[in-house]
Amino acid sequence: MAQSSDIEWTDATWNPVTGCTKIGRGCDNCYAERFAERWRGIAGHPYEQGFDLTLWPSRLMQPEAWKKPRMIFVNSMSDLFHKEVERAFIDQVFDVMERVDWHVYQVLTKRSSLMRAYLHKRYGSSAVPSHIWLGVSVEDEQHKGRIDHLKQVNSDARFISFEPLLSPLHAIDLRGIAWAIVGGESGPRARPMQEAWVHQIRDACERDSVAFFFKQWGGARPKSGGRLLDGEEWNGFPWQIVPKSIIEQLSL
């Protein structure tokens, strides 16, 4: 687990799973794959296996070592709901998150229907614990259905990462969503994001009372285009869903 993170909307990362496979345009230039494959074959390196899907039982207890509350991005280098991650292992990850409840966990997936099915089976009609935030990635119009899957989860802590944003999203309904993060693609083959696409989401957030966070324009490097929209930073954060027991202790 990284004890700090360069990702603007979290404090730290926890990767009990690494590696993944591509399921949409948003995966084409995956930063995690690009990073992991640099180390393939280097004996003893955490990414000796490159970006092959790998479970790490030895990392399950890492959050317990951190006594100060943090926002923890779960599986920044994978997708917890990948179809080849066994349900029993997902259970173990959720067991840890439920028990080590002084952190906020941000679980982000592109496999929204599998997340929905898992949560329905685990929690039934009960709400997901409020310190476990549930998010989906939506990169274009084709994958907007992930938002509907997210809304079918019993939680007030729902968020969406529109990153990399690759197309306009028409008639977007964000009611029931707490937080939206928007960002352009970065890396050597970055595809440009248009300002009008960002305005569509920002305006929907304002209409539907959703916290709006603009992460970056993207480019060859994450910071190439800066992160100003209409001349200002947009750092919206859904403080209303942070459990009161830890809100004053978070470092964000």
C-alpha cells in the first residue's frame, strides 16, 4: 500500500489485487498497465509479473497498520470486480474494510454489473457501510449504463470517475450520485478532451446537487494541461457522506 498518493482525490492506495484486462475504450492506454509492464521479468520486483492479474493475500491486512484515518483508493492498479477475482477473495477485502472502519475506502470499477450483484448478495436490502464508497468509471456515451448499475446499489456514498473522458455524455442524470470526478487522458497516446464535454458534466452536477471535482486536462503528462476550468480549480468534495466519526481526522 502506498502511504501517500499523487492522485488528487485520495490519500493513499491499497492494492490487494494487481493487474487487469481491457473492457472498453477507457482501457486502451491504461496508465497502470504501462507502469506495471516496465518491470515485467525483474526478479523480486512487486510487478515482476507485469500486469497479469494477481491476488495478494499478504496485503489484506495493510490498512490495519494505519491508525490515522485516510481516504484509501482500493485497487488503483486493478479492478476488484474483475471476473477472475474469486468471490471468496472479494469477501476478504470487504471483511477488512468493514472491520478496519476508521478509514474511508473508495472502490472504483468498470465492471459495474458484477459489483451490483456482489453487493446485493452480501448486504441484501441493507445499506453498504457508509465508510465504503462505491464508484464506477464512465469514459464515453457507450458506457453510461454503468451509472444506472451504480444507482441500484443501496448506498449514499456513490461516485463516478469520468476519466479519461473520451466523448460527450448526453442527457446525463446524476441524481443519487454524491461526487463526480472528471479528467482528461494522459500519456504518450493521450486522446484530447473537449471543454464542452466537461461543461456538460459540471452543469449536470450543479443541477443535481453533486460535488464536482475537475482533476486535469491531461496530455503527454498528467499535469501537462493543468487543471483549471474556466480559469479556476474545481475541488468539490462530498463531505456530507464522510462518517462524522472520522471527518475531522482526514488529511484531505
